[in-house]
Amino acid sequence: MKLLVTGGAGYVGSVCAARLVEAGHEVVVVDDLSTGHADAIPDGCKFVEADVSTAASELLSEPFDGVLHFAAKSLVGESMQDPQKYWQGNVVTSLRLLDAMREHGTPRLVFSSTAATYGEPEVTPITEDTATRPTNTYGATKLAIDHAITSYAAAHGIGAVSLRYFNVAGAHGAFGERHTVETHLIPIVLQVALGQREQVQIFGEDWPTADGTCIRDYIHVTDLADAHLLALESAAPGQHRIYNLGNGTGFSVKQVIDTCREVTGHPIPAKVAPRRAGDPATLVASSQRAREELGWTPQRADLEVIVRDAWEFTRQRQGS
Ligand code: UDP
């Protein structure tokens, strides 16, 4: 297939673009490099440096078989302080992309959605039928886009799939996480092992969990990318399907730090800090629907494998 990958210079976008190229697809990456890195774009992709909202219509005037839409603003804290950046950058940009797809009859869309659309659910594990009550602007914008996709798919025959990611981690060879502002647990812990930080802060030890620290569902970025390929193949005209992507197993912050200690051989000092605003105690996915309907089976669900691949990537980058 000939595919447009928006945000293909970012973490998940670059891994998916690499997987698509490996699978023999023709890939055009569009990215404004506001948070992505040009050298993260996999070999074999054509690259257009542009803002999706202004470039989509012209790009899609050439026939494409589908779009994988990753380009987005994705910092929860920033989304609360600067909502305009998120409503504009996520919702308005996605509407322009949908309009361009409608205008040119692009048949398939795979959208990078998030567990943040659910907010603080009362049930665990979270299924796709769990109520969506986002607690931050980032999650609200992603949910708004999901609603828009549902309408466009029904009215204009687009075959669409939204994938709601839980905690994406790990690396796919030379493609991994390189955020300028790092807020995620595993890369922060690995920065301590590399000597770039003195210690990791544990945000709260008084949560209603077995060891008192928050529980999250970590999914390997390569498994996540594989789900995108399956989603693309399964997209059915006029339908919008939504799938959670996680391993269905939760690990606490302390368990993550312990695994990082085992993998890196570094003592990784940790200090308990106050809770971080907006953090739910436990977020674990049921990905039953993705397994049944997409035939997706995560191959790298082991936390040690996830951390080992992230560590390998981090050390390679440090040496380069
Ligand atoms: N966390 C932490 N210290 C850090 C970063 C994160 O204790 O320096 C915790 C955070 O409170 C959450 C979990 O690690 O419970 C995962 O956070 P992350 O930001 O990686 O992902 P999120 O679940 O917020 O999307």
C-alpha cells in the first residue's frame, strides 16, 4: 500500500514507519519536526517537512491507500497550561486531515488515540465500553478526534481504526524514545542509570495498590506498531473501530524501578515524592477485542524485555 504517516519523526510514528517499510509498504512521512527528529525517520521513507494541517490536502491529491495519523501534541501537563495548543494542534489539524481524506477519497485511516480518553475509570481492566471521561485536555482532544472520525467514517465511507495506547515503552532497534522534555517513567529511570540524573522520584507511595505506588500497563512499541499494520488491513469502509492496546498486566512504579536495576546493574537511587496531579492509581487495559478482531498477539509483553530494549537504545544513543 502507499501510505501517508503523519508524525513519522516521533517515537511511535517512526517505529510504525519502520515496520511498514519492513513489511514492503511505500511510506511518505509528513512531520513539522516540532518535537520529532529528522534522523529518526526510517530509511526508505519519503520525507516531507510540513505542518499536517496545511499540507494534507496537497499531499493527498496524489492517491494514497491510507493514512496513519500520529502527529500530535502529547504532554498532559502542557495541555492543561496551554489548551489552545492542543485544541488547535490536535483537533483542528485532524479535522483538516479528515477533510483532505474526504476531498480526495483516501480510503483508510489508523489513528493514534490514548488511554487518556478514559480518565479515571472505576473498573479495571479497561475495555472499549468503559465510559470516556478524560481528566486532562490532552485526553479530551484525542476523544474529540475519535468522535469526529466516527462521523466522517459513517458519512464518507472512510475505513477507520483508533488505537488507544496504554503506556508505550521499549525501542525497536535504532528507533526509540527521545523526548526533549522527558516525563515518562522508564526513560527517566534509565537516565539515572546513565548518570544523567541523580535519582528518580516516586510520585506517591500511598496509593491503594499492593506496594503503594501507581500501576500501569506497559506495552512494547514494536508490539504496538504490529497492531497498526493489522488495523490497516482490517479497516472496513464506513466503519470506525476502536481498540485498546496494552498487555493486560499492570506493574507498579517500584516494580519498574526494580526491573531497571536488574537490567542495568545500576543501583538507581529512588526517593518518594508527593503524588503527581492527575495520576490515577491503576490503569490496566483489556486488549481482548484487539486480540480477537485484529488477531493481535503481543510478542514482547515481558517487562524485562521492554526495559532491556529501551536500555539498549538509550546506551546506543549515548555512545553516538
Ligand atoms: N512516575 C514516577 N516518577 C517519574 C515519572 C513517572 O513515579 O519521574 C510515575 C507516574 O506517577 C505514573 C507512572 O510512573 O504513576 C507512569 O507515568 P508516565 O508519565 O510514564 O506515564 P502515564 O501513565 O502518566 O501516561
